[in-house]
Amino acid sequence: MCDECRKGGCFVNDNITITNKNEKDKYTTVPLMVKLRPYLIMAPAFLITIGILYPFFSAVFYSLTDYSFRLATYDFVGLKNWIKMFTNSDFWHAVFITAQYALFTTGVQMVLGLGIALLLSKDTILTKILKVVLIFPLMIAPVIATLIWQLMLNSSVGIIEKFLNLFNIYNFPWASSPKTALLTAGLIDIWVYAPFVIILALAGINSLPKSPFEAAKIDGGSVWFTFKTLTLPMLKPFLYIALIFRLMASLQEFAIIFALTKGGPGNSLMNLSLTAYNTGFAFLKFGESLPYVLVLWIFIYIISKKLVGKWLHVQKAASGN
């Protein structure tokens, strides 16, 4: 033992004997950047959280006021805007259109996307070309895609109209009739976003293990049996991811409907998003429009939470846990 040890002035740090207290402090002092590192790592998440929570709570607050773009001041009115919304027939019509549009577009996209993905899972020259071509709609903005479809559906020069003429169908109303407006908007939505489902389903198919399918083929299992017992159960986690994203987006769809008919003819396509937009920006009743947005948020939150829970369940089942 050295003299410094007997005097109590010897320090050991990382197997280095330091005989001076100042030298010990030099080794144990943590640099400022090391201290700030956890906060710097958390800063982006914190800023994003603030960026989400501030508009949300602002919307909740202003939904309890009579705020309008026409007036410089506003008063607190409590639940008056909410009661007015729930007693308004336009609100329930918007809920019905929102649900109908979301179920129609999402359902067709899931079935069509899975079917096309199964066809494209074969590795041929044609499928390689189609994989590239089918991604094109995702590269087009929804508003531009809607304008393209309006031209194709035109009763005078539209290519789809000319095709229908071959079957003695003339002047099909498409978006000009309340009976077919939802169908028209849905077809555009399906054309734009079905490739998203195709990509996810195709990625899932390519990631599946080969040995179970080889065993089923050796045992003489039919195509339907293999799909029902092997492919579909193992694909469910991928399909649920596609379902969550597409259903959430379809429930709040705005761009396609607005570019197509602005919610018309009449109010045939007035979903919650467009009703909130018209109330807030066309009629300048901002306080009255916010309950529509918040109700839509509640719908999406409840549905997405249920679907995420279901996704976790099927993911465990697909992994054998």
C-alpha cells in the first residue's frame, strides 16, 4: 500500500491508480454532450408529440366556442355545437356516407389486392413488368388521378364511355347522378390505392417459408386447400396492416371526392370530412365544424385500436406463439 493509500488520497478509476484528487475529478467529469444526449435523442419525439397534441386540444377548445372567421372575437358556448351536430340530419347522412365509402373501397381493395398479389407471385417476365406498371397509380396525386378519370369518363370523348358503347351502354351518368356518384368516387379510390395493398400482400407472400408449401404439394393438397390452410393464415398479419392503413385513409377521404364533385350531386357524397370543410370554410362557422372532425377522429381511433389488437393476435398465431 502506498503512502497516498494510507492517507486516503488514492483513488482507483477503471483500473487506473490516481494519486491526486484533481486528476480523479478529471476522469469522472461527464462531458456536457454526454449529459445532453438522452434529451437530444428524445427531442424529435417530443416536438412531434407537441405538434400533434396542440392542434388536437385547440380543436377541442374551439369546438366549445362560436368561433367564426367573420368575427374578431368569440364566446364560450359549451356543448351547443355538439348538440346541434347530433340533432342535425346532415351529420347522420355524413356518417352513413363515410361508412359506406370506407367499407366499399377498402373491401374491394383488399380482395382485389390479394388476388392480384397471388397472380404476381409467380416469377415470370410478365409479372416483373406488371409489378412495375401497377405501382404507377401510387405515384399520381389523388386530385390529378381524379382529373384523369373525369376525362376518361367523359360522355363525349372518354375512352371508358367508348368502351361501354360497344355493349350498347350510352351516356352512363357516373358522377353526375346521386345513384352512381359513390361508385365513381370508389372506383377512382380503388385504382389509386389498390397497388398499396398489392405491394404489402406481395411482400408477405415472398416472405413465407417454402417448406410447408412443398410438403402440401407432395401430399397432393389442392390449390384452394393450400391457400386456405397455409397462405391465408400466414398472410393475415400483412393483410391487417394494409386494412388498418386503408380503412383509416378511406374514413377521412377528402381529395378524391372534393376534386370529383365537391360532395355532390346534392349531398350524395358529403362525408364527415367534406361536411366539416363546408361548415368551417364555406359557411365560416369554424366552431361548428370542429365537432365533425373530432367525431371522425373518435371513429378512426376506436376502429384502428380494435384492428391493431387483432393484428397482434394474428401475428402471434402466424408465428406459432
